[in-house]
Amino acid sequence: MGAGFVIGVLGGFFGVGGSFLAGPALFAFGVPMNFVVGTDLAHIVGKSIVAARRHSRLGNVDFKLGLLMIAGTIPGVEAGAQGIQYLKRHANVDQVVALVFIFVLISIAIFVAWESLRTLQLGKGARFKKTHTVGSANTNRGDVSALAGVARRIHLLQFPPMISLPRSGIREVSLWAILIVAFVGGVCSGFLGGGAGYIRMPAMVYLLGVPTHLAVGTDLFEVIISGGYGTLTHALKGNVDILIALVMQTGAAIGAKLGASLTTYFHGPGIRLAFVPLPLLGAALLIYTLITGHHFG
Amino acid sequence: MSEPTTNRAGGSATVVWYLVEMTVYALFVFAYYLAVLHASRGWLKELFDTHKAIYAVVALALIIGQVVLLELVTTGLFRLIRGKFK
């Protein structure tokens, strides 16, 4: 329950379900990987509802973007869940999923660390702020990022239909870009468990150009959908232990409320930099369990 | 001159209310888990083994119920208490 509480606070703060820690922790306690994925998805649903409601009250959810992303998220979750079923039948699901998890976690930690440090180093001057702001530079919803140019180039891609997202300060972006980001997030959610906020949140900031505060809230809204659908499809496949999910959520539900309140006191690059050690901790836990075969439970 | 003091007092009262509400919510969430564990452990195992579709719906309902229902109950309860205090 202590782990659930810590994961809940972190999830609410970073806009991620905490699967980068919950998944490796469950695996380290001896839970088979297919149950890790399904149970982790189940435990984040309720907690994400609490956190998303709180973020919604703070004005941190772009509902139009969130609803559009559902069309990419659900097929992605199903594709990931089918991948787990395939591995259950044909290969060692524990090792394959753990190795993919380690690769994803380390890649994300390195990328986010590089971007946040670069933004903090370069972000002192007014000129930098003017040219590297994602979202609207004219309102306090804008957010400085060293990779704002990438999002701007993606905004220039003219693959119709083009969508306007005024709440996120995005004048025009291709619907296909939104759907691809959502689909990839969905695949990670269905295959690795959790809401895949660790991939969707950075993708929304760096690729779609959504300000970090809005990406956090919108991601949590999206996690309700991916988690809800993922829980149903994984439970049908026999991959969910609801009693484990409930004990995790007991701590996490309270933590999520606290975590969402904390985002009021922190800003863009600072939030992203603080996120870096967490995926690395999850990766270290997985590597230790894979190499030693030792389970804590 | 007295306005900042009044604001500070109002602020700390809000924090105290927030903490009390969080504690009550935490107790409800914990009690809910114990109740589910006590009442439906065997029944859930049976559902898992024999009726996966029902198990999937029940699992989702239990998870959503734990946080959403209990948050509504806590918020409603504290709205009532605050109303009485006022």
C-alpha cells in the first residue's frame, strides 16, 4: 500500500499512471508479466478519474484533444493486448515484455533529461522564450521547450483533416498526427500496462506542441479511456487480479489527489526534469529481477 | 491592517478542512478494500475461473466504485458538515 501511495502521488504530479514503477515493482514481487500488465491497467483507472477531475477543475484538460485521441488509443490498446496474448502462446512473455519495458524506460529518461536540461540552459533569454514556446506564447498557458521547433514543423504538415486546438494554443495540426501519437500510446498501454503516460505525455509536449500542464491533465483524461478499455480486454483474457489492483489503488487514490495539487507549484521544464529518475528506477528494478531471478514477495 | 491576518486564518482553516477531508476519504477507501476482501474473495475467484465477461465488468466497477463513489460520499458529507458549521 505504501508503494501504491508513492506511485499515486507521482502519477498525479507527472500526469502518468505510475506504471514505470508499478509494473517493475509487481514483477519484482513475483507477479507474472501478463498479470502485471492487466492489473496495472486496472489500478490506474480509478486513480486517473480522481486526478483528471482535479486537473479539469484547474483548467488543465483539453477535452477536444482528449476525445480525438480516443480514436487512436482504443485500437492501440487492443493491439498491445493481442501482443501479450501472442507472447503467452508462443514465447516467454516475462522476458520479452521486461526487455521492451527496459528499453522504453531508459530511452524516455535519456530523452526527457536531455530536452529539459537544454531548455533550462537556453531558456534564460526573452528571444529564446519567443521562438521556443509550445502552446500560446501570449497567454500563461504557453510553455518553453528546446524542441518547440519539432512541434511547429509537425503543425506545418498539411495532411487533412486539419484540426484547431485553441485551448492548447495550437492553431492547426493534422488529425493524423494526433491519431498516431494516440495509437502509439495505446499500444504501449496494452502491451506494457498502465496508461503509458510516460510516452504519451512527452509526445504531446514535443510532437503536438501541447503545453506541459495541459499535456498532464489531457493525458490523465486519456488514461481513463485506455485504462478502462484495457482493464476490460485484459480481464476477458484472464490477465487481471482485481484484489491486487484494489490494494494498490487504496494508496494511489489518496496520492493522486495530493499529486495533482502539487503541480500548481511547479512549471514545465522543472516537472519534466524531476520525472527523469523514475523510469530509470523502474528499469533498474526490472534488470535486477531479470538477472538475479530474485523476487521480493 | 487586520485583513492579512484574516486571510491567513482563512487559509489555514482551508488547509485543515482539506487535511481532515483527505483523512476521512483515506479511511473510507481503506474500509472499502477490507469490505471487498472480506465479502467477495471466493466469489471473485469463482467468477475469474468461470465467467470472464462478468469478472471484467465487476473488476472495472469495483475499481471505479472505490474512488469515484467514495469521493462523492466524502465531498457530500463535508458539504453537509460545512453547512452546519456556517
